[in-house]
Amino acid sequence: MNTIRYNWTKEEIIQLYNKPLMDLLFEAASVHRQFHNPNVVQVSTLLSIKTGGCPEDCGYCPQAARYHTNIEGNDLMTVSQVKAQALRAKASGSSRVCMGAAWRNVKDGPEFDQVLEMVRTINKLDMEVCCTLGMITENQAKRLAEAGLYAYNHNLDSSEEYYKEVISTRGYEDRLETIENVRKTNVTVCSGGIIGMGEQIEDRAGMLVALASLNPQPESVPINALVAVEGTPLENEKPVEIWDMIRMVATTRIVMPETQVRLSAGRTQMSREGQAMCFFAGANSIFAGDKLLTTPNPDVNEDMKMFELLGLEPQKPFIKKMQPETVEAENSKYQPLGEKPKWTRPGHVIERNLEASQKGK
């Protein structure tokens, strides 16, 4: 019987990752069957509720204002627009809506109040609601929880060491502090990362050590393959090999047995066979819909055909944890505090990020 371990070392994880593939797959699939139904996969829809114009310098992200990409920015969506999209997602088999806003961190005010209203609205549709809004304080996390938020996404992206090669406008400890703030509520944690940014296997293992050491471990871990977007500092990175993706999913499954492992960005480059191997290795969640924030994603009908072929069923909402209650704005116990937290700005220079930001000038 596998028990949850919080003390994995980088060396152990590298050893797992590099096992002969058939041994790794067998071990991962065995763990997966012990903790999950192997024929059930959660389908989530990711919605960019506010696109572009982000002040950060994340090297992978087309939404950073300083890079010259062809992303069409848009202001915050209205509650009714979000409700219409959520109903569409529900009709096509999604049990969760994830809303992403291109912000560095949440600021109290009318826009955050609008997001809280979106959370209330979607929770009342009996769907799980997830948000990714950047760094948040404890009070903001409590306000989201009270509105009925099911999950908060805040990715670690990579190992602490490699993080400094990709992002200079915020620190790794800010990521961990935000996760800690979410943990002070009943909201579940969704946190993973991206492979294919030029990192080593050691960095992939380092990220998994950081995630697996959290107690409790995140309920959800997205594994993204970099989608290299023209105009970003990482535009010339080679596409991730499917074998790397399969190994990463399998290793994540063994190290965090109870977690839902999400097959996230990069699925358009994967064959059905490749995705099937990821499901066998322990991935039990995907994002559906034509876009993942701003990068392409397989068509939802294609996904449903694949589910049919593989005998997979979409997971129903609130299977892992009860539906949170929604408290209306007027009955809220938590008020905006107008906080101005000092999130870090490490300020070191990443040459390729600098070059990319000066390219279009």
C-alpha cells in the first residue's frame, strides 16, 4: 500500500523519472488505480476573464505587456458573459470552470468584487469554480472562499533554482506564501508547472519536491508542456517530447498519489496515443475548450471522441470534496482591507527577457 510521503528527495525523484519506461508506467498505473478510478477523467474549462497587459516578465507568457506578441488584450469580462460561457462549458461535459486574469496580484476594489460575483454565479450552477489571479493575501483568500470558490491555482512553474532564469519580477517565496494563504481557508490548492523551458531533469524533480513537501499536498497539479509563442523570450525552445511528458506525469502520480494530475497546455501537439499513455500513467484531468487562456487547445468534440475510444467518463463535480456554500456579498463577514502587501521584486536581469522586451521597439 502506498502512503503519502512528504519527504521525497530530489535524488529519489530523478531516479524514478529515469527508470526504464515500462517499469515507471507499471508503478505509476498501480498507484493510480489504488487512489483513483482509472476510467474517470475530470474535464475543466479555462476562461481568460481578463487578457493581456500583465506587468510581469514571465519568459513563457504571451500576456506580459513588455513582450511583442499578437495577443488581443481585453478588459475584465462581465458576470453575464462569464455565466454564458460557464453554461456552454457545462453543456459540453465540463465540471469545473477555471477563471484566469492577467494580474500580478489581486487588488481590492470593484474588479475583485466583480470576480467574487462570478464565483458566486458559477458555484450556483453546481460547477466547481477555480481562479488564478496572481498573488493573494489571507483576507482575499477568505473572501473568495466565502463566495464559493472550490480551488485556487498558483503554479510554482519550475524548481526554485530555475525559476530565477525565467522570471525576475517576483520571487518563489511569493508563490509559496500565496498557497499558504489559500490553505488558511477551505479552498483546495491547484499548483504545478511547465516543462520544456530549457530546464534540466533536476529542475523538474526540484519542482516536484517543492510540491510534494507541502502538507497537505496540492489537490491538483497541472503539468504543462511549453507552448513557445513568437515574441516571448522562450519562442525558440524545442517542443517537449511526448516521452518527457509521460515520464513527468508518471513521476508526479507516484510522488503525489491522491492528487489529480492535470494534462494541461501542449495537448494540441500530442497524438491520441500519447494522451492515452498519459492517462495510463496517472493523468486524470484535462482542460477542454478551444483555448487555454491564449494558446490553442484541442476541440471539445475531439476530446469527447477520444474519451469514447478509450472508454473514459468525465468526472462529476464535487466528487473529491463537498460543494462550498455561497455567501452573498451583503452577508459577507470579510470586508476589503485595501491592503498593499509587499510582494517581492527580485530585480535581477534575465538577458533573454530583456532582449525580447526590446525587440519590437
